[in-house]
Amino acid sequence: MAQLTYEIIGRRLQSARKKAGFTQEQVANYLKVPREYMSYYETGSRAVDMLTIDRLADLYGYDIAYFLDPEEIDDFQAASAAFRLTEKPTEKLSPQTLEVVARARRIAINMSKLNKLLEV
């Protein structure tokens, strides 16, 4: 069994952020933390608390398990609710807009899980 490390979580956070089309600065503003924290989280040089991982999972449109499972997870399957918000990553998005995006993606993830349960 593989061991989950801060570096693995960080790589997954960075990959998900980039696929969602966000900059570190946008995400830091959403979390209300300095931009440097995002760099620390993504390099694994700083631990990420569960609340932050949960908020990022919502924002990026990923199931939280993608970030926390010690085994390698297929990024494509994990990102069932991921979609690009904008083609211009430098575009200004308010933290309020990002909060709406996170809630919409949480709903999409939950709907996907419910559909899977109903298929059984």
C-alpha cells in the first residue's frame, strides 16, 4: 500500500487547479490566504487542513477522495464535475463568484454520486 504524503496531495492540488483554469492568486483570494500558501500546499512543504482540502475539492470539481486516497487515482474519473470556467486564467473572478462555482460543482459531484447509487 502506498503512503500518502504532503507532496502527493500537493501535486494533485496543483493538477486539479490547473485543469480547472485557476491561478494560485485566484484560489488564494477564494480561501482568504496569502498566495504563498498555495505554493506551499502545492509543493507539499506545508500541511493542508481537511477543511481547506474540502473547499478546494468543491472549487475544482473533484471528489475529496482524489486528494486523500494513498493509491493512484485516475484523474479523469475523479474530475467528474470539473469544467473550465474561463479560457482566460488571468481574468478577475471575485471570491463570491468562486464560491458560487464551488457550490455548483459540489451539487454536480453529489448528483453524480446519487446516480451511481441508483444504478446499483
